[in-house]
Amino acid sequence: MSADSVPRTLASLTVAERIYHYYSLPKAAETLGDISRLPMTLKVLLENQLRFADDESVSRDDMQALVDWQKEARSSREIGYRPARVLMQDFTGVPGVVDLASMRAAVETLGEEPSRINPLSPVDLIIDHSVMVDKYGNPTAFRDNVAIEMERNRERYEFLRWGQEAFDNFRVVPPGTGICHQVNLEYLGKTVWTKEEGGKTLAYPDTLVGTDSHTTMINGLGILGWGVGGIEAEAAMLGQPVSMLIPEVVGFKLTGKLREGITATDLVLTVTQMLRKKGVVGKFVEFYGDGLNDLPLADRATIANMAPEYGATCGFFPVDDETLNYLHLTGRSKPQVALVEAYSKAQGLWREPGAEPIFSDTLHLDMGDVEASLAGPKRPQDRVALSDMKATFEKLMNGDTSQPPSTEKGRLFSEGGQTAVGIEASYEHHDSQDVTLAGEAFKLNPGAVVIAAITSCTNTSNPNVMLAAGLLARKALQKGLKTKPWVKTSLAPGSKVVTDYLAAGGFQEDLDALGFNLVGYGCTTCIGNSGPLPEAIEKAIEDGDLTVASVLSGNRNFEGRIHPLVKTNWLASPPLVVAYALAGNVRLDLAKEPLGKDQDGQAIYLQDIWPSQAEIAEAVEKVKTDMYRKEYAEVFDGDEVWKAINVPQSQVYEWSKDSTYIQHPPFFEGMGKEPAPVEDVKDARILAMLGDSVTTDHISPAGAIKPDSPAGRYLQERGVKPVDFNSYGSRRGNHEVMMRGTFANVRIRNEMLNGVEGGYTRHISSGKQMAIYDAAMKYQEEGTPLVVIAGKEYGTGSSRDWAAKGTRLLGVRAVLAESYERIHRSNLIGMGVVPLQFSEGESRKTLGLTGDEAVSIEGLGELTPGGKVKVTIASDKGEKKFEALCRIDTANELEYYHHGGILHYVLRKMIGSV
């Protein structure tokens, strides 16, 4: 759209002797109405509507709806939103580029020009999810792990290098550089974006969508962004607006300050628990209040990062002086920082003291009430006070999976979480096991911490907690404490800057001495790339069926994610990770029981080595701007191994049938220029019947591939040895592996089977139990459509498009659940799978479903957004008929569904057949 098409809102400002043009919110307010109390997030959406107004995809009524939102603090209006850019990581990025390559091949098959398929918005793909903790606890661990990563993933990296050359507006940050969200926070994010348009420099808010749910971390820098599935991100990068309903916005008021000894991690675990209890799925969360005056930006980013864990679309912090301070610290140019300040103030996007926007609902937290916490054993929102950890684990061992109530001051928020129905792990008490490791004999007991990992963008982006870990390690060494021999320790920061400031204070040496040597710059343990445990440890766990623990400074601890043998996983701050490596077991009350003894036999308690806020502040002073400028000066270059990778020169990718990493997916096979009519579902079988809080990790795991699984058998048939399996995440460019991995999590429980754990089902025709993939293939041979039945919060967790892609390729036409998480619902529609929702009070339980029933769905061809369909469930006991809500919420989503998926729609649109 020409900038002159809405001249009434066009304005200009001069910064550092340069003129910037922008679409003025104050000018728009002159005709649309007062917006002074509109939440900041909705002001960003309003500016987006102003800039793209064309009376087709964006109309004046869309803008008016945003302004009128203030009347009831909610709206049913659908808008089209166009983010400035797209962020990808390699686990989700590789299948994204595979889809783009497949679209080019489909366009060529349809007789059109392949280069029409090209990103229209800037795309940054950061390779951060592939490094695994194979080596640890020694000075060469980083070098060795990177070498193994490059060898394992050469096919994938060659493919990404091809994409880098073949597509415009597409940049790749090589492996060994950092985690995408930390690189985004420290380098890529601008807060105010600019581009040349019509001979003018246009300024507008930096906005994005990312193919990782933790894209929200950038909200801490005053940048509106959230995670979407790879499918939706691909559409956005190809110019398709993100279809969304104007959201409710929940205001979270922060006041007070954190007490001595309390970390940003403790704060975020408290915020996460509060917001999960409140219920903010599909809503924006915006932080405000005087507590922001002294809240460092790194702490804000930590809170924003975990928006997926509290269920919100985003967790936004407005621009203020702290934003500018962080931009300066991280090496952004002076003109850029000046533009951020001038533009934010001109647009009313600057946080003013005492501001009280209109919100749909509010919460309040006095940060002085926050206490030391962990979260687990398998959900990030299940906060446990440090002082309650021992009792919590003992209850788990005795079969009580509820959270302990807390009544002391500062323990106001421990509502706790119920165990996810249908996917419970067994925590029964078993005997200790004798182990000898590296010549040292010991007993491995229930509750043993076998993994202690400082990992993940959530906390490694925060110098305060990272340096606190270094200080605690130093004090522990001075007291003569050592890491227990059964603990696998690792340090995987989100950027090389962390290494610089740890080294500057000498803290890396202290961490090294406790086994926390650098293992890589990537997600590692948090994504499930924890690597193998020592053989003796794994054998002891299996022989004794021991319930052991991991403690990690990450954001995800879902079942089966961290390590298949570790049943309980606890999120904690980096200094607590170190403390538990010293303690060696979560069955200690670290508030009362000693970590160990010093050289004189005196008991050493956690409080004896916990660093003070003054000590942490002094250490943080060593974090300098030059560190950021040095590490990001050549961020896209990579090392010599990366540069030497062979890059095929072709517009259309040349697929290799022999590759086990990259295969041509079948999504566009037989696709015509016009979509086929949508047919109803008749006599479908139930592939799986699942409980509450089934995550995308349960549906499409990212971690280890079992040798005896369908995916493992497929790889071995092609000559891949189990030691070279890599992970499901790294194999996402191969649909054959991912189909076989769908619903293959080792901890998932299909209620069609009694007490069976893992990806199995009952094939109704034969009555036999078998792997879900094997059953799905038999149903396809029989011409039988499939459905999945589930409980509440279906599809929580990562924005994992393969959870929807795999569902589609298995032959599932519909999912019928009690409720959905936002991203997975969208992904299902994006793959042509209809998400249906039980009416209030109805469920698989009230209907008495066993999984033997046949399911028919009528009305799919006459759907309307938010409409109803007729469902008939038939069994030998008769028929049950009821209506289900169709969770296709917008007209755009319905259009995508009619086309068989969003990518089919976009492809047809780009060749002009829509």
C-alpha cells in the first residue's frame, strides 16, 4: 500500500538529522476516538492496521473495532495482522524450508514459475536446537559436541545453506552461535523497525512471529511477538496476514521488589503459576505498575519468555528508560536508540509512571512476597517452594501427585496443578542400586539428581542469575564442596556473551571445577538434547526402576522430554541447579539440611554459599557493551566447517531418495489449482483417546528415537545405527520419520489400552494392540478415516507444526477435545484437520467412550466460523448423537480449511488461482 493512501495519519519526526515517516496513532485518534488508555499491545495492532489499510484485508471498521475495544475490554472482531519479520530455529525451520522447497516443486509441476515462492518478509533462521550433550564435564566438551553436531547434521545444514542461497530475505545464523531468542533479544530486535518505501524512510513497531513458542521473550524489549506453528509462519513470510480475533488483554500489575536471595527465576515461576490459575490461554498479558521502575530488562525477558508456560499469546513489557539502557548495553547504535525513544513517545507507546490502561482483567503481585521456588515434576506451572521440595517428592513416591499447600507469607500462590489425566508417570518407591562409575562406588537412590543443566534461553539470557551461579560455585569450592559423581552437569548458554562475562569475573573456572563446563551454545537439555547418561547410571535406573530427577534452568519439563529414563524434572534458577548438583538428591530440604561438609567436617548449608544481591550487582558490573559488539560482529559468518559446506545452486531443490534427514513431503501431491469440496466424516475409527494437558511433546516428541519404535525400525532398515539416530527434532525434514514418531512419546497413555504407557493403540478391525503408526497405516489400507479424542488443554506446549502435520499424515480428519491451546488449534486447521470441541459438560467420560466406537461428523461442508457440527458415535450398544463446536474461529481459517490447509491456500493465491 502506498504511504499516501491514508495521508490523514501520516506524520514525520527528525532523529539524528534523519527524517522518519510514520502512521500516527494520535492523528488516527482524532477521527477514531481516544486511545490514551488502550493497552500498549493493542496500540501496536492499531498501528499495523493503519499502515496496511486497503479496504480489503484491512478496513476502517477494523481500526474502529480496536478503539471501541475499550468499551467492554473485549471484541469478537477478526483482523488481519502483518508482522514485520519472522524468526525460526532449526528444528522448526528445517521443515519450514522443506515446505517452501516443496511449494516450489508444486508450482513447477503446475506449470508456473518456481521463484514466485519466495519470502516477502525478512526471515532469520538460527541453528540452536541441534547440539546435544554427548560430552560434558571436561575442557574439550564444547569442541567435541560441535564436531559431533556438524557430522550428525551435515545433510540438514547443506539443505539450509541451499535455502540461504535460493530464497531472498532469508538469513541463517550458523550453529555454535546462540539460542534464537537470546540472539533476537541481544542483537536482531530493534524495537522500532524501518524500511524504505516510496522514497521515504518509514518507521514502525518491530513486530514478529516465530516458529518457537518462546518467541515471546522479545516482549521484554517492548517488541510484540509470539510463537506460531511453522505452517502459519510460512504463510506470514509469504505475505499472508495472520488471522486473529482482537484478543482480551490481561493486565499484570507488579509492585515492590524482590527480597534478598530471590531470583528472577523464582519470580517467573510465581507469575506462571498465577496466570495459569487465572486462565489466559489465547489472551495477551501486559505488565504494568511501579514495580517495573526497578525491574531489569533481563528479568522482564525471563518473564516474557515463559508466556507459553502461563498459556498467554504474549507477555508484553512497554518501552521505557530500562529498554533504552538495555539497547545501549547490547551495542545498538545511538541513532537507533534515539529513534526508539522519539518514536515511542510520539506514538504514545512509552510507559508513563502511574499509567493504568483499560484491561479485560487484572492480577497483582507484590514482588516482595516471592520466595525461592522450583517447578515440577512435569509441568512448568506447578510451582513448589524450595522448602517444600523434599515433602513434595516424598508424596510423589507415595502416589500423591497433588501439590502441597503453602500458607506462610510469600507462599500465596501455590494453587498447584493436577496430574495430567491419562499420562501419569509411576513414582513408586524402589530400592537403591549399587553403582561403580569411573572407579568410584556409590548407591544411586530414589530422588537422585542425575542431570543438572544450566541451559535454555529463559535464564541464560539473564546475567543476574548466571553470575549468581558462578558466585555460588566459587563459594562452594572455597568450602570444599564437590558435585556428586552421579550427576551429569552441563552449561549451555544462549549466547557467547555469557562466556565472555563469566570469564571476565573468573567464574567460568569455578563452574568448570564443579563440572559445569561449556557444552555448547544451544537449547540442549531444555529441548530434550540432554544426551545419554553414563551406561552404569542408565542400567541402575532401569534395574531398580528408580524415580530419579533432573534439575534444569529451562522452561519445559514435560514427561519424556528431558530424558526417557528421568521421570521427574524440576525447573530452577541457575544457582539452584548448581546447588542440587552438590546435594545430589531432591529429597533434601535445602532450607534446613546441609549440602555437605567442609574440610573441617562442619556442615555447609545453602545459605552459607548463596550470594548476596550486592555481590551479584558487583559481578554484573563486568558485563560490558564491547562483549556484545565483539560476539555479534560476524554473527552470520560461521566457522570454517560451516563455510566449507557444499551449497547446491538451483531454484528447485534436488531431492535425494537416500537421505534420511530431508525428504520431499507428500502435502501437495495431486493438488489442483482449485480445491476439492470438503466431505463429511463417515464411520471413522478412534486412533487414540487421550486425557487432559496432552502436550505437543506427547503428540510429536523432539527427543530420543527408540530402536524398537516404528521410526527406529525405519532408520535401521536404511542402514542408520541407533547411535546415529540423532533425535526426532533433527529429523523433522523427513516426513517418514515424523509420521512414525507421531503420538510416540514414551510417557503418553492411550485410554483405549489399560495401563499401557507409550505410543500404542488398539486396531479395532483385528483387535490387536500395536504402535499407533502401524495401526494408522492399516486403517489407511482399509480406507477408514480416523479421529482423535482428548480432554482439556489439548496441544499445550511448543509451537510444533509436526504435531499437526503428523496427525494429518496418519489419516486423522478431526480432533474432538474439551479445549485447545491456541497454537496447536491453529496448526490443525493449517493442515486441514478440523478441531472440534465438546459442549460444556460433555466429554469422552460423560459419553462413556471406550475407543471401540465409530464416529461420523456431518456439516463440514457448510461450516461457519464458530459454528456447530453434528456428531454421531455408534457402537454395538447403539448410537449417541450430539453437537460439537467447530473451533475454526475466523473466516480466514475457514478459507484455509476449505483449501486443505493454509499452505495450499497461499500457493494457489501466489499463482493467481484464488
